[in-house]
Amino acid sequence: MTEPPVPSNDNGPMKAPPATFEFLVQTMFTQALMAFGKIPNPITKESLKNLDTARHFIDMLEMLEKKTTGNLANDEKKLLEEILHQLRMTFMDEQPS
């Protein structure tokens, strides 16, 4: 069986980022920001707001926080807490007055 080709750019083969807790949390954070319409989708270049999807990413991060209680390094715990705080505040700001 042959291996699939490795994606490349002008600088040679692209490598996947390391599989870390921080990268997972940052990825979910970025997805939530896209769902809030705060950053454009990198593929479509469009900013679309979908609060249900944003709430889903907050819920996923909250579940991750609960499931990892007592098992995170201090910097990982702080990162998750800060991201959840920022996303919760953004969600509240998006609610109609």
C-alpha cells in the first residue's frame, strides 16, 4: 500500500502541528471565533455568524475542562480557563438586549 502524498507549499512538505492539548484548545477557540463571525473562514474568506455553533464549541471546551480536572499542567489549565472566559463573554455580548 502506498502512502498518500504529503501536502506541500513553496518551502517543501508541510508538517502537521504537534498534537498537544494547547493546540486542541486553540483549534476549538478559533472555530468558536469563526462561528461568532469574529474571524473569516480561511477557505471561503467569509465571516458568518452562527451562535448555535459558537455555543457548541463553548460546550465542548466546558466538557473538556470537566473531563480533565486534576490532570492538566498549570499552563494548560490557565489557557483553558482564559479561553472559556473570553468565549463566554463574547457569547453574552452577542445576545440581544
